[in-house]
Amino acid sequence: MQLSTVVLLATFFVALTRTIRLQEVRVWAAAWVADALAIAFVFLGLVLAPQPPALQFVRALYVACKTAYVLLVVIGARSHLRPGASEPMKPRMLALVVATWSLVLGFLSPKLEFVEVSVSLMTGILLTVGAVWVLTRPRVPRSRWLGIAMLLEGLLFLHYVPLLLPTLWGSEALAAYTSYSSFFDAGAELFLALSILVVIERSSSDHLEHLNQELLASQERLRQLVDLDPLTSLANRRRLRAEMDRVRSSGAAVIFLDVDDFKQINDLWGHISGDACLLRVASALTRVFRSDDALFRLGGDEFLVVAPGLDAQAARERVEHLRADLAETQEGVPPFRISIGIASLAPHGEPDTALREADAHMYDEKRRSKGPRRPAATHTAVLA
């Protein structure tokens, strides 16, 4: 009965690893497989009764699988409590310890009863210690179910030890019901499996919530990449309509900027220097205007500022600060001039009208200007 129960549990948890890809699920699935093999070796050793040294080899395999089961249950609990934490012992070292313990106990034990008492003591101690750790450091309230199940199974095996001690010197066990220990073990293992499913459900919910948060963050990063100019990191034309709708109720200053003779700068100095000019404008805009003002690169050498609640006089003052900032020479940036047009979007006014007006004022200034001064031939552009 115990073998059938544990085989079903092992099959179920192995299937569960295909749908729930959590580390603790994989570890616990391996634990139930190990437990099923351990009980199968008990069946092989007791029912088929092989003769030495085959019996000793079967004992060693039983001890190895039972030890692996207990350790994997505890390791799975640790993976549940501390997701992503590295294991305290490397797998090779753990396998070496299990193999040494199993071979010593399987081949050097004087009788089968000694193996039974030793395994009960080992199982009880490890599960009880692991249960105390889970109960004192629960990840979530449901984690206590796992701790309680581990504690009950640990205490069950520990209580076998004093009852089975007389069998070491050939006497009968202190309690006759120890002959039916497989029934108690199967019940404890079934309760442990149900408790593991309870905490897995919570871990799965947390994992899905984490994945959902990562997806939302990725969507936000993708949206920013789509809405931002890759060179200057200012907003691009895609976000302009939403920004104009946002400031329409309160009104705003609309400021168009254009680098004069930008094509000539690219032809004379090269596209790297042209990009340096655009970055210089973007940097100056960020310093001069407020943090809640929307800054755009509309494409090419055209920039736009939407400053909510800023009147025309304040906008002109900031434009003068901008001109003063751009007048300062900067290594790696050729000298250039900008044309600027300012318009006011009245509260509940028409955004397209304000945009067209600012654009027209900018082109009026461009026509009045004499264009950029040609830099001296001895000047060398070095990109900082």
C-alpha cells in the first residue's frame, strides 16, 4: 500500500514539473521518486529475500534512496523559503556523503534491524530540524503547513527508535504496531504531499505575480523606447498629441526650435558633429526648462517645448536663457545658431492652431536671420 501511494505521488509530482517550473517543485518531485525507489528496495529485500551479498547491496540502495528523499524534502523546503538562494552544499559533495553513509550502513550493519533503527533516527532528526526551521522562518503563512507536516513525519520516525531498540539484541519491539509502520508512514507521506501542494500553490501565485510585474515593466520600457528619440532621449512626435491634450485645459506656452542651416553643418563638419549639435540643444533644453515641461525632438533638427501654465513673457525669458546657454562654446560641438518661435495655447484653446503659430514665428525668425556664421578653417571638431 505504501509503495502504491508513493509511486502515485512521484508520478503526480513529476507531471507537475511540466506545468509549474519552480525549483522547489523539481526538488520535491525528485524526493518522491527517491522515496518510491527506497520502498521498492524494501519490497525487494524483504519479500524476495535475496541472499548476501545481494542483500547488503539492496540495503545500501535503500539507505541511499531514503536518505536522498529526506534531504531533498528539506532542500525543497529551503528553495521554497529562499527562492534563488544557492545550495549550502554542492551536489557532488552531497552525493558523496549519501553514498558513503549508504555503503557503510548497508554493508557493515550486523543486521537489518540496525539499518531500520539508524534510518529512522536519521529521518526523524533531519525532518524535525527542517520543520523547526520552516516554522520559525515561514515565507508565507501557508509555509507553516509544510513545517507541521515535516514535524509530524519527523516525530513519527523518532518515536520508532526507542520502540525498535530491543530488536537490536534479538528481542521483540516494545509496541506490536511497529509491524504496521508502513501504514503510518504512508499516511504521513500523504499529508506531507498535500502540504507541499498547498505551498506550491502559493509559490506559483507569487511566481506568476512576479512574471506579470516583469511583463508590465518590459511593456513600459518598450513604450518608452518607442516614444523616445534614440539620439537625444527626448520625447518624439508619437507623444505630442497626448501631451497637447493634457495641457489643453490649463493652457501652455508652445516653443518651436530649429537649428539654422543644419544640412550645411552636416556637410561641413560631418554627421557626428551634427549629432553633437542636436545633443547640445537637448542638454540645454533640459537645463533651462522645468522638469514638468515636455521636451520633444520632432525629427531632424526640429525641437518643441510644451510648457504648461507658462505665460508668453516667462517663455521669452527662458528662451533668452537658452540662447545664452547655447552661446557658450563646447568642445566637440561646432558653432551654430537656432531659430525660435513662441505661441500661447489658451486654456481650452485649439492645440493645432498654437502649433502652427509657433512654427510660423520660428520660420519668420529664420528668414530674418543671416544664417550660421562659418567657423574658422583652423577649428578642429573633436567629439567630447
